[in-house]
Amino acid sequence: MKKVIVALGQPTIDMPVKGKDASGNSAVITAVFKRYNEKKTQELLNEVTEISQNIYATGNLEKAILILRREIVALKEVTLLDAEDGQPVVTIQDTRAVIAIKDEEPAPWELGPDRCLAFLLDLYLATPAWGAAFIKAFFAVHNNDVTYIESLAGN
């Protein structure tokens, strides 16, 4: 028998994540988050809420990052910039579609889907403007928070 789901019942959800720094500069990428049943969702929300209430307490930031790493399946529409001149180096449409390159010295994003995702999450989650945005997106996904999506359009 064919497996079926209801509309909006997919096991993942594409969520826009908007990073914004103190000067007002911003950028948007898409994170693909896992989705769960109501019980598992509530457990996750409780865990992350407890951590995020005192995010800078010893170990809590690391715990939040580990949870995000576990819950993000892919990143989409990512553009990496040259650290010196700020010019685009590469755009990754979807980390799940990255094909490992067999060069002697491939770039970190050219090592296949899993290593590309891990590399990008390291970069994004180490950047304060993005780390907070990923946590907000996580809550929006699991709270089904439409106001978060609306705020992306308005800011």
C-alpha cells in the first residue's frame, strides 16, 4: 500500500532564516527543519526553551547548537563570500544536492551533502547574527508561528 500524508504533514519544513546585524544589514537563507508529532515537538520545545532562557550559562550555547545541528536537514540558497573583498565565491542551492568532488584539495563545501551541511552550520552558528536567527526559526517551526514569517516580509 502506498504511504500517504495530509497536506502540511511532510516530515520536513523549509523555513526562511533571516540573519540581521546591529547595523541593519541582513540576509536570508532557507533551513530545512525536521518536523515531529505533537508529543515530540513539545519535548523539543521544552528542551530548547529551558536552554534559551539562559543561553550564555555554561554549556547552554553549545547545547543549543547541538540541537540545531540535529534538527536541520539541509540549507538552501546559501552564498559564500570571499573574506577579503566580500564578493560571491559560490552559491549552494541545496546542500542535499552537493556532489563530492574528487580533487586533491576540494573546498569544504565540495565534500558531499553531509560534510557541506556540517561546514555551513559551523559558519552560520558561529556568527551571532545567524545563531539567534536559527533559534528563532526553530521556535517558529515548532510553534507553527505565522508571525515569524510575516516579520520576515516586513523587515
